[in-house]
Amino acid sequence: MSQISPDFQHAVIAAEDARFYQHHGFDWHQIQIAAEDDMEGGRSRGASTITQQLVKNLLFGTGRSVLRKGAEFTLVPVAEFVLGKQRILELYLNVVEWGPGIYGAESACRTYDGISARNIGREQSARLAAILPAPLKRRPDRMNRYSALILERMRQMGW
């Protein structure tokens, strides 16, 4: 995955799925936290892993349904087994939406920063990763607080 800088890869993992290398497609700890928050009437939050998001983006689109979640549940372990972590991350970075009509890391880096994904820096990477939860609403130049949190997570993870 030499086409995408390690800082960019690390920023996306820190933002989207901090336990990416520790789980096998489902982060049961995050799922439990999200379910508890939901039952307590707290803010609804996702618990999807990068693998789950990849399967959804490649095969199902953006719609939500119980049927989709069931199909996803069966396909995520297959993706983990067949593809492996590095290929999953590479595919995810190259299919995820980074803004209106902006798909893939290279396109995002060129659109927002005028630079190749291979050469993007740490702070720029964190700002781009910060838009992923809502790429149609967020812009990297407005992501100061969340990008700072992502940079701190990266530091804590040894990156």
C-alpha cells in the first residue's frame, strides 16, 4: 500500500476503527458500548469496523436495513479471512466517499490539499480522516478539534 502514506493510513484507523488490528471484522466491545448508549437514550453512534464499512460500501450502498446487516454479518468474516487486514484497509481507503463525488484517498488528497496520497502529511491526514463520519457535511478545514483528537489517538497508538 505504498501509494498511501503511513500517516494517512494511521489517521484513518485512529478515526474509524482504533482496534482494527485486534479484531476479526467485528469490534464486539464497541458494539456493546453503542448498544448501551442506545438503550440509555444517549446519542446514537455507530460501531462499524473498517471491514464492515468496506463490505457495505462495495456490496450494499448506503441504505440501512436489517437484511443488509444480516448479509454483512455473514460476509465480514469471509472478507477478513480472504483479504487480510492490509488489503481491506487499501480497498477501504480507495472506495470510501470523502465528499460529494470524491471517492478514494488519492482523489481526496488531490481535491482538498493538492497533493498525492503518497505524500500527505500527518496533520492533513488527520483532517481528512475527521470528515469520514459525515463526508457530505464536513470539510477538512473545519475539523480542528476532531483532527487534534485523531492526532492524539495516533500518538497513543505509537504512530
